[in-house]
Amino acid sequence: MTQKSAPSSTGFKAPDTFIILFFVALIAWAATWLVPAGRFVSETGEFSIDAFEGVGRQPAPLFGTGEEVGFLNFLFEGIIAGDRYSSTIGLLAFLLIVGGAFGIIMRTGAMEAALKQAIAKPGSQGDVMMPILFVLFSLGGAIFGMGEEAIVFVMILVPAFARAGYDTLTVLLVTYVATQVGFATSWMNPFSVVVAQGISGLDTMSGAGLRVSMWAVFTAIGAAYTYRYARRVRLAPDSSLARASDEWLHDAQHDELESQKFSSGHLLILLTILIGIAWVAWGVAVHQYYFPELAAQFFAMGLVAAIIARVFRLNGMDLNACGEAFRDGAVQLAPAAMIIAFAKGTVLLLGGDKAGDASVLNTALYSMATLTEGLPAHIAGLGMFILQAITNIFVVSGSGQAALTMPLMAPLSDLIGVERQSAVLAFQLGDGLMNLIVPSSAALMGCLAAARVGWGLWFQFFWKPFVALMLLGAVFILIAISIGYS
């Protein structure tokens, strides 16, 4: 569900997210000894570049005692910071419960069975299914934050698509590309939007209106492109760039992965997901539900899914299997929770994120704001977008990138006249869209390996659609800044 660092066929091996975060914390600790702290002074509560004053060096100790933050206890302080509504301990608890709930849902095999059923018939009916599948996988990326899960679907769908007359690139479009389009344009992705908004001090799932519209536009364009490509390949197989690499699919000895037939139990699981998501959207929009209430809603979804799985024996699940699925799902999100703790602890190590408190972070913000002072907000917003895209090459984890960049980008946006919501939008688009092309993405390389498509062939095929998606992302950044998106 998160993008993890992994070796790729290109020989490039990105460092593990936690190694990156550790060295960032080490650099932050060293900075407290070298860089003077500063603060923004204001009697009205509104801070500007002119209100900055330096207060000299305030080095953090190696070993902090009591409530003092030192290098060796920054992680502990990051974990316990805040309360049940905060972007640290509250968000940590929320993510673990959401992970457990979706762990049960994914273990039922409902989504795999539904997909198997959907593409059973070849021909023009299969063409029609392509945009539908694209939309469904895009929803998976937007709602669940699907990433590595797409690898399993690639393995399931490749032989079925081949029998229906499509190539492996079509499979990659409707699975991995669709999930990442949804991931990049989501209004509720727990791995990027929720984490970035929490770090930025914004309400969870706030600003959903523009994001839902953005998701619809990106997904519609992606679905249309996929339909056109799939139909062309089915009618003219020689037009496929993957024609040579797909020869292995014609081997009669190829073993297809087995999966369950779609059943009434699977249908009930899918209905549970749809009703649950509608319930969450209603709670946020009408009652302003936050972490405690949202966690209870997702837990209810997981509980209903567990009951259905037990009654219908989906994937042979008994009570113990439901418990294991919940545990495994929570474990999948535990790294994201720890990443948030790393980020908060590093900010505390720098002196905290309050503008009125002396900190090295405020000094860094002042320096960055000085460099961007006088630039139009639209150019500054595009600069954030490009910076986030470049950062994703080295930090593929969405939550990890949020942890590294948003503590600076959110308050910086205040100083340069860009709304924090727009800064989060620049992050999620730069992070999510780059996942479509960077060879350091474990999810991308895993999907390519499952389809037996080389990264070079993938780049040759997808670089033009990628550029188009990036330009469309830039358009939405400009729209957000123009309307004062908040």
C-alpha cells in the first residue's frame, strides 16, 4: 500500500525511507549547533518576512531529559506529541485502524474475483470493460492508496487479457497507471493526502471538492486513452510495442494464477466498501468527523467485511484468518505511522514548528521565503510542484515524502502567499504522478516484472502520456492558486 524502496532492473537502489529520515534527523541535529535559531514576532498573530528576528544558536543535546528534545529521544517525542485530534498520535492511531480494516477487505479476494469475472469475454465487450476497470483501479488508488497491490492484479490479469487479444501494456494501464492516477489526485488517500494535511495543520479530507473534480478529470482522460489503446491493439496486434516481449504469453505451458469465482459474498464485500465510503464522506461533509469518528467508521467496515468473509468462507477465512488479516493490514501501515513520528520528532529537534518560538526551522523558512519573495504566487506554486516531483525520484514513499517536505512547504506557503491546501496539492501531484515513471518505485518495477516488460520499453511507451499528465497537474495547481484553494 505504500511505495517502498527496492532494487530495480536498472541497477539503481534507492535508500530505505527510514535511512533517509534518520540522516535527515542527524542533519537537523547538527544544524541546531551551526545555524542560529529565529522566530517571527507578531502581536496580531499574522507573520511576515519583516517580522523575523534571530536569537542565536540553541544547540539540541545528544540525550534529552524530561521534556527536552535531544537526538536520541527525538523519535519518542515525535510519537507522543499531540492528542487524539493531532497530526501525530491521533493520526498514528487512525492509520493503524484503517490498515487493519482494509487488510480484512483485501484478504477476502473480492476485488480479484470481480476483475476475473469482468474480463471473461473477449472482443468488443472487453474494450468497454477497459475504461470501467481503469475507473475502479483509480478509485482503489484514491481511497485505499493502492500501490504494490497492483502487482498481484497484474499477475492475475495478464493471461486473461492475452486470451482476450490485449497486450501487457494494456494490463499496466488499467492496473498500475490507474492506481497512481487515483493516488495522485485523491481526496482521502491515507498515505499522502491525510498525512500531508495532518502535518500542514489542515483538517483531514478538507478541500475535497476540487480534488474530486480533479480526480474525475484525470481518470476520465486516462480511461479514454486506455480504451483507445486497448481497442487499437486488439484490432492490430502488430502495433503493440510489447509484441516481442509478450511472446511468452503464447506458451501453452504458461500456468495461470488461480482465483476464486465471483460469489454473492464478494458482492456483499464490494457493497460494504461503497456504503462505507459514502458514510465516511457524509460524516466529513455534514458532521465534520475527525480521527476518532473516522477510525470508528473504517473499523465498522472491516468488522462487517470480517463477518461476511466468515459466513461465506471467502478465501477459506475463519475467525483466526480475519484476525490475522487485521493484524497484517495494520502492520502494513505501521511504517507510515512511524514515518509521521520521524517527521514530527525532527521538527521538534529543530525547535518546533510554531512561528513565534525560536527554531532553526523558522530560520530556514525565512531564508527560503527571502529567495522567493517577490515571485508571483503562481510561479511559486509551480516551483513547489516541480520540487516535489524531483524529490520523489529519491523518496518514493508518499508518506515519507510528506514527512520530509511538508514541515517546510506548509509554513513556507504562508510566507509567499500560497494557501497551504495548494501546497498539499503540489505535493500529492508531484509525488503521485512521478510514481508512474521513476525506476526507484518498487510498485512500478514490481508490476513491470510481473508483466515481463522492461523499464526501457515502458518509458518508450509512456513518456508522452506522462508529460501530458504533468502538464495537466500544473494546470490544476494554477487553478488552485487562482481561486485561493483552502
